[in-house]
Amino acid sequence: MSSKTTLRVGRLVKAHGLKGAFKLELYTDSPDERFKPGAVLDLQVPDTSPWFGKTVTVKELRYYNQSPVLFLNEAEDRDAADTLVKAILLVNADVEALPAEPDAWYDHQLVGLRVLRGGVEVGKVIRVDHLPAQDCLAIETATGEVLLPFLKIFVPTVDITKGEVTITPPGGLFEELPEN
């Protein structure tokens, strides 16, 4: 039996142009999946907003100068778009469903996993940072937070079922393990 959860997938930053489009701040690493035409999104807005309790439907996601711009069926012009600015976009997702591509996970599936190095638990994944060069796992250790590039060479195994990731970090990134 799968369970559903509400995921934040983006925020409408500001109106863009005159046709009801929005500059979009992405909170998802699969925008083409989350914002495909026809996708219905829940809104997180103040209860005083005319949009409170309503949903919107994606018309199109485009990119202008590498910036995502979202068109919604419900926003036909700039005036309508202005009423939705700062809304958080939400989806109901199966928390156990994996992305279509192999060796891929959603952030919410990685957060909370135990981090093992040489069979010894060294910490826990607290978030995933999507940086320009590559994604990094933020790992809370006994001595503080460590950012580890989320590359196969450093994170050879992710086992969602066991609730753990195995890491082989470069020297000096984590405290040295005691010799057995």
C-alpha cells in the first residue's frame, strides 16, 4: 500500500509579460514531470486570497534565458497573474514512487537516510542541495554538517528500503575512521 504526501514543487515569483505567465522558482528536480501540460496543482496561499482552496492547471512550462516561466489555464492576463504571485505550488505524490530514470531518487526519499562509511554509521542525510556543479547530500555528523557531492564514486549505494546510503568520500571530508 502506497502513501501520499504533499510536496512543494515551486513558487510563483512574479508575473511575466502580459499573457498571464509567471517566473517560477523550482523546488523540484523533475520540472518536466511536475509541470507537464494538464497537471493540476494545489495552491498554498493565505486564507484571505481569492485563490484559497482552489487548484490551477498547467498550460505550459517554457524557459527564457534558462529561467522557468509557467503558464496556467486560470491566468489569462497580467491582472489575473498578479493575484497569484507568491503562491506555493503543491502536488500530491506517492512517497514511495521512484523517478523514471535509473539510480534516481526524489529529495524527500533521501532525507533521513542513515549514512554508512566502511559499515559504520557516520551521520544522517538532512537535505539535498542542488548546486550548479552537482547535487550534494547535506549530512549531519557528530561534528557538524558535511556536504558530499552526490556522485556515484562517493555515494555508490542508495538503499531506500534499508533506509541507508553507503559513502566512500574523498580523504579529509569526514573524520578518519579508527583502525580495526
